[in-house]
Amino acid sequence: MTATPTPNFGLPQYDESDMGALDVLLNGVTSQLDTSLKAQLDILHSSFDPLKADTGWKNITSGFEPGVGTGSTPGQLQYRVKGGIVYWRGGVTGAFPPGYTTAVTNLPTAARPADNGGQPIRVGASSSSANPAFVEIYSAGNLVVAHNSGSNRAWVAFTTSYPQG
């Protein structure tokens, strides 16, 4: 009976005398793969942007009292960055002079919108009086409220979202 030769599919044939050389070759290939994989992981790690992660809800401190909460929406002014989108909820309570906007706070960098030629994000807001109110959010970080409460105290609440700047 004749032995059938094993096909080599174009690969080099090695016998036991070549095992030392084969070990050296495999170790070199493994080292190159490790280096290549490490480089790819380093690129992936460096491209991870922590600002794109979910920050959870964070309170914004200001010189104003929190607004009035309803249901699952807290009165405290809060923001959250999730997937590159900034979300807002809550509000503030205070006396807002008629005909003026009142700076409420300066936002952390993570919560600022992209620069839109100096134009703010403008959002309609609810208030405790029949007077209209709105909130403006600037890329420089200013969050201002416009409300005509005069000397009376009023709360202004809003929710909005926009792409992170």
C-alpha cells in the first residue's frame, strides 16, 4: 500500500530539524501582531471622547433659587450630555427686571452649544405668570433668562436639547 502525500497548499514543508527556526518565525509574527494590535487599540482609545459619554444629570449652580418641579422634572436647573447632545431640564426662581435679560449662570464647557456666529440657542419657557419668557444659551457659556416679572418673584422653567459645541 502506498502512502498518499499530504497536500501542502503551496505552504513550505518543515520537518523536526526545522522546529527551532519555526519557533523563531512564529515568535516574530506573534510580536508583530501584538505590536499592531496594541497600535490599533491605542488609536481606538485616543479617539474615545469622554464628552460624548453620558454624564448623568448635573446641577447648575447660580445666584437664583431652583424653579418649581413637576412630576419627574426637578425644579433644580440641570444639564446632561449624552452621545454629544446636551439636554436641559428645570428652571430658576427670581425677580427678572422688565425689558432686560438676566444672566443666570456661566455654563461649563461640556454644556455649551457650538458657535453659531454669536447667535444663541433661544428657547421658549414656562413661567409662573402670564408673561412670556425665554431662555438664551450662548456658545461663550452665558445662560440668560428674559421674563417680565418686574419686582415680583417668578419661576421660569424650560427643557431643551442641542448638539454639544
